[in-house]
Amino acid sequence: MKKIVFLLTMALFLARPQAEACTNILVTKGASKDGSTMVTYSADSHQLYGELYFFPAAIYPKGTMMKVIEWDTGKYLGEIPQAEQTYSVIGNMNEHQLLIGETTFGGLSQMRDPNGGIDYGSLIYISLQRAKTAREAIEVMANLVATFGYCSSGESISIADPNEVWIFEIMPKIPKIVKGVNVNKGAVWVALRVPDGYVCAHANQARITTFPFDDPDNCLFAPDVISHARENNLYTGADKDFSFSDVYAPLDFGAMRGCEARVWAAFNHITTGMEVYTDYAMGHNPNNRMPLWVKPTNKLSVKEVADLMRDHYEGTILDMRLDPGAGGNTLPYRWRPMTFTFEGNSYQNERAIATQQTGWWYVGQCRSWLPDAIGGILWFGVDDAGTSALTPIYCSTQTVPECVKVGNGSMLEYSTTSLFWITNRIAQFAYLRYDEIGAETRSVVDAWENKKMNEVLAVDEAAKILYAQNPQSAIDFITDYSVNTAQSLFNQWVKLDQYLMIKYIDGNTKQQNPDGSFKNNGHDPQIPARVINQGYSEIWKETVAKSNRGEVLRVRD
């Protein structure tokens, strides 16, 4: 019976849309070293292409309509009135430093409205074009779904501006058709402001439980968030005990092991005491629920936050380098499917924060001490965070770099000028010998990011001087910097791809001189010195030796 329950639970978990298996980390001003707010987002999908979206600011005549296209599928959902004025948006940040990310948790299957007019992607990008602050974005989202209906499943949405960070969780209402009309159109939702000095995170599981009803500075919610549950026999307790997550998106094994474990992994890096929630992260104890947010032991830099997105459970019981599935070169990834059976038993591989199927990811940074045009930076990357580098894109950037421009390649079309494809080439090679190629790639990533995160401080100062004289001159300056820096990253990654191929071809490692050049054999400058062969990990040797091939391979006297 336990096996049947496990398989049913995993079937439900794996049925969650893989295009929406994402991770967000939310950092408040008081939790960051420089006083910025930050949100991370990895758009993880086996079908999503790595590119940077851009919506220019515009003025529209009254009565203009805009088409709503479902983000995940490209499906046309209808038209809604266009705002008379929209703001410039680059990626998931607008010109006023408003920043939005998301993860999908699905929730109760009966809570779906296929006829809703707004999907979660449109909710994000329309709000970015219409709102200046996090609170305004919440209001825009609430109005959109109330007016046009919500066709997506449950979402956790991260919303930040230079001063506030919010977690907003939303579920479509259960449809109720009266005379052909859905009288339950819209959504139920709760939004909580993350306390200053704290860090929150979510990863495809609703995390808001109980919430206050009389604290509008820190908590906003749909007026029928509880009554809707009562009307549909989902909840019968007292209002004060109502838990959004427990009612609308109850925990199961997959929610804990495949989703909440990623939050646990991030919290593990920034605070102490998380070991008491190990059984929860492993999916064994839903009653030992983690807190919604934690206070970091030390304030976090942009680089430290970026590196949280590169976690593979290293150093924990879920460390994927420590079983035979890691192969001979300690690969911390497992290809899909995540589950397998053997001799009547069921098993599950881990789903870490860093994952191979990332389309694009970012660390968004909002800085209140700078003019909006300069203060917002989207540290943007494509593909797997473990082997990709972030490049700074200022929020007022008016031109998208060619290497990440929409239309420059796709998941079905290779492009030699695309950052996504060259980054993927390096990642695919690194997966073959992750302990060597992955480690060296990561060292190049770190060097690039450390340099750029120092460099932008000088760019900020130059932009401030220009902004005081002429704001447009400052915007032109930081646009050029953003575009040229992204193209510089692309050029460096083309060279890195070539270098790694030369150094690590055929399972070998070529020797190098102190300056990084390759050693030759001392006779011919084009013939390498004797190559190095590192060999395999101890767990690989043990596994092979004990397998049914062990006796065949064993050398006998």
C-alpha cells in the first residue's frame, strides 16, 4: 500500500508543468550588504529558450486594446483594454525598479478556470508595464484577475521595488456556471511583505500559511480568500487558523522533496539551525514545516545571492555527488525522469536549485539610493546557473543585446550568435567530466562576475554625473554598457568553448604553463606534453567492482 501511495504522489508531482519548475529567493534591504532589495528567478523548462524580453514605454490612444497571449503556450486568450501609458520593461524589471518573478505550485486540481482571460505570465508582464511599486503591482494583478478571470494554476509570485519585498500567492477560484456565465470568475490570493532584515524563498510549493487580517502595511488579501474555501467545503475551521497553503495547496511528498527542499537548501547557506528541518525537506515529516522566511547570519552580497542559485545540495544528505548516479566524475545532475523502480522498490533523484533545463535566470537588484534609471540592475544569465555567468542589464536599457535578443535562435534552431547556445555547448561538455570541466568553468564564471560586480560601481558613478546633467545621456550610457558587456560575455564564452575543447578532448587533460598556455613535448610546439588522466571517483570504482561486471574486469594473477 505504501508503494502505491508513493507512486500516486510522484505521478501528481511529475504532472506539474515542468516549464514552471522554478526557484525564487527574496532578499530585503536589511538582509543585503549594500541595502538593495533582490529577487532571484530561474525560468526552468525543457522547452523555454534563453532570451531577454523587452517592452518599450508607450502612450496609447484611449480605447486601444491589447492582445493577451499565454506565456507558456503562445495561445491567444483574447483582448483587454490597454493602459494609456506603459513603462519600459527589460526582462522582469521595469524602468522604476519594479521586479517580479514566480514559481508555479499548481494547488487543488478543481481550482482551474480554462476560460480565464489572464495567465500568470501575462499577469507579470502586464503589471510590469503598468505599476511603479510592489504595492501597485499587487493592486494591478488583483484587478486583472477579478476583471478578466485567471486561467493559470496556483502561483507564488515575488514582487520587489527599491524599498519593499512581497510574496504574493494566488489560486483561481473554482468555477461556478450560472446560465452559461462563470459567477466565480477571478482568484483568491494573499500577499505578505517580507520583514526587513529577512530572506524568503519559494520553489513550486505554496508557502503562506496563516496570516494577519488587520495589518494592511504588511498583509493584503482577497476579501473572499476564506469564504471561497468555506463555500466549496474546503475549510470549516476558525478564520484565525486558516492556512492558505494547507487549504489550497496541501503538502505531499513531492511538494516537500522536490520543491520545499530547494528552499531548505538556500536557507542552509545563510542561517544556522536548518538541520532540524531535514526530515521535512526529505518529504518525511509535513508537520515540521519550515518558516516562511529566515534572518541570515550575515548580510548577503549580490554574488552570494547569485551563488545560492548554483546549489546542488552539496554537503547535505541530498548531495547528488555521493551516489553511483554521479558517474565517475561526481556529476550533481540527473536526467529525467526523476523517479525509477528496481526490484519492486521506488526511488527518486533530487531536483536541486541549479538544474540543466534552465532557459534563463537572473538576480534582480533594486537600489533605493540611486535614480530609478540607474538603480535597477538585472543580472541576467541563460541556461544552467551552475555553468553560466550573469551579465548586468540596467533597468532603463533601451536596446537588447544581439546575443540574447528574442528571435536569435530557438529551442529548434541553433544560432552561432546566441549566448544561450554557446552557454549550452559549454554546459553539455562540462556534464561529461563535471569535477574537472565543471570546476574550471565555474572558476571562469566567478572571475567574470566578481569583475563586473565591481565594475558597475564605477559605471554607477559615471551615470550619476550624466544623469544630473541630462537623464537621457545617462540612459544612453548605461544602455551601451549593458549591450556591450553582454556581447563581451558572449565573445569570451566562444573562446572558452574552444579552450575547453582543446584542453579536455577525449577524456584527457592537457598540461599548462603558469601563464595558461599549453605545454608542448619539448620538440614540436604543436605536439602537447604527456596528457593527464585523473581517473574515476572512489564510489564509481566500488560500484563497478561490486557489479556483475566486477569479476569480468578484475585482474587476476
